[in-house]
Amino acid sequence: MGPDEDEPAVPLAHRVPDLGALELLLAVARLGSLGRAARAQGISQPAASSRIRSMERQLGVGLVERSPRGSRLTDAGVLVTDWARRVVEAAEAFDAGAQALRGRRDSRLRVAASMTIAEYLLPGWLIALRAQRPGTAVSLLAGNSRAVAERLLAGAADLGFVEGLQVPAGLDGTVIGHDRLLVVAAPSHPWARRRTELTAAELAATPLILRERGSGTRAVLDAALARHGGLAAPLLELASTTAVKAAVVSEAAPSVLSELAVGEELTARRLVEIPVGGLRLGRELRAVWPAGQRPVGPARQLLGLTRATA
């Protein structure tokens, strides 16, 4: 076994000049002057001289001969310049490929959002994004918070939006806003005529019209009523906020819905808010993405728009 076989190899980055130095050498070969090469590279002549000397020390050969008439390559410099040209051309091909990948990434944005955010907040954000990125095609999957998390973890979405108590497992996120859940009923419902607040225990014991399990709304409600006897079996479980509202308006039963979702119905008196004593039903709205993968490109830009309007 030779004396050097156990020694780790010096990393290539320590043995090969960087791209800036190689581009400078090519400029010297093209222009015949270190000063002109320095100006072409946007650096000072002393900096260019220092870079050439550093490259010569690194390679162990002289590359450029300097004289009052200008600079010329040594025989070794001519050979190194030929190799440098191929390295720079390969780097340019690498850069072009990376730009093509970024262009393909930036040409589309796949968003997954919980129903409330998809229906009442995302349209405004996406209109603002389109004004900034008219060439980006956006696709939107609306579902419950569990479906959003599954879509992100499967690599089928670039950015997600959920509401609930915490960031789903396997995801990172940031709070972009806050929401409040309201107990609502049709104006003809007995609760609408009460003169006293509804108690949390009464709410928990009443069969309601609710979103399905896995939704952020349901998760917050389940957690809030856990110490009040737990949520009674729902009268109906529906997969969309619009369907829940329609069922409540038709006087089937009360429900608990996002304040964002029922503003129009409350104003028009198609629904009324039922005060509940001793119960807080606030929740955070979050943008989420796979853990360790910060949003980039149009996803990052959309995230910035949500913060701007929060």
C-alpha cells in the first residue's frame, strides 16, 4: 500500500480554478491585455492581476506573460485556456438548463386549500397574483385540511392553505390570518328567540349540521367541546360549507361555520348568530408546505400576497 493511499483526496473545488478566474483568463486570451480583460469582467486591474497569480499558484504553472506591450499567454496558458473554454461552455449549458427548469416551475402553480379559504380568501389572492404573473397557470384543489396535507405530502401541490389548531404532521407553515367560528341558525329556530346565551353543554348535546371529519372547522369544534361532554352525533355531515349553509337556511338544524362564510347570510337575515357563553371558537389560518421545503417561485409570491392582505 502506497504512503498516500490512506490520505483523503483534496476536493476538486480546491484543485480547480473557479469560473470567474477561468472567464478572466479567456478574456485575456481574447483581448491581449490584462487591463482590458479586467474592464470586461467589471473588476480592477490589481484584482485581475491577483486573480491570475492565484490561479497560477493553484495550478503550479505560469499562464500569462506581462510586458509593456500587453499580456500574452504562455504555452501552458494556451493549453489551460482551451480547457477553460470547455469548462465555461459546460457551465453555460448548465445555467441554460437551470433556467429552463425554473421557467417550467414558474409556468404553473398548484394550490391546495381548505374549503373556507378556497371560497372566501383565495380568489382575491389569485387575482393579485395573476396581475403580477400573467403567464403562470394556476390550478386549485379545494378540500378539507386533511386532504390538503395529503396532497402536499404526495408532491401534488406546491402550496397549501388550512385552518385548524396546528400545522399538520410532515408540514411546515406560517400563520396568515385568524378566523372565528359562529353558531348559526335559521331565524325561525327556537335558539334565535332565546333571551339567554346558549351554554357550551347545550351546544355539545345538540345534533348539528356539520362539515365532515378532517375539516379544520370540525377539528376546532371537536376540541372546544371535548370538555363539555363531547360533540353529539351530527344530524348531517356535509362536505362543503355551501351545502351546510343551505341546510341550515332550510331550517334543518343549527351549525357552526366560519365567520368568513356566513357574513352575507347574517346581513340578509337568512341566518342569525347564536351567542354561546364560555366558549371560544377562534382559529388560525395557515399557509403550509412540505417540511424543509420553503416555497419558491410563484408559490413564494402568492405567500407574500397573503401576508400583505392579512
